[in-house]
Amino acid sequence: MSYSALFEDEEDIFGGSPRSKFMDVVFNANNDIVRQELENFIEKAATMELMLEEQLGEDVDDAIARYKNSHLDDVNTKTKSIFVEIMGSILSQSE
């Protein structure tokens, strides 16, 4: 899911950037929900890393760094989308 339309005026969304609001939510939401969402994200990242290792057969960290350097704008937009996605998941489960 892409939330790129939300980033046109980054400082106005929810009164701050997706990163700053994510941090607010993570440090103020139900600890069990935050832990579960972080575990889900880490499991997803581990799965993607294994997939990359199978596909690339090389050092994944170097491949990621090269990709990031050549696609910086896309990576920044996706990073913001992930912050919003995880934050939304946490908030939707909060009491």
C-alpha cells in the first residue's frame, strides 16, 4: 500500500512528519501491540533478506546500499509509507 499522497506537505500530516508521529505512537501505545507489530516487521524483513540472498547470491547489505543510492527518492517515499502503515496498524489495535 502506498501513502505517497500524504507526503506532499510532510510537516502538516498529523502535525509532523511520518517518522516523528510514528515515534510518538510507538512510545505511547500499548506495549504489547507495539512489540507484536515490530516482531511482524522484523519477520517480514528477515524473509525479504533471505529472498534477496537467494536471488542475488551476494552480500545483501551491499546490494541494498547500491539500490538505495540509485533510488533515494523512492526509498524515502517507501520509508514514509511504512511508518504510516505500521503506525496505522498499531493505532487500529489500540484500546
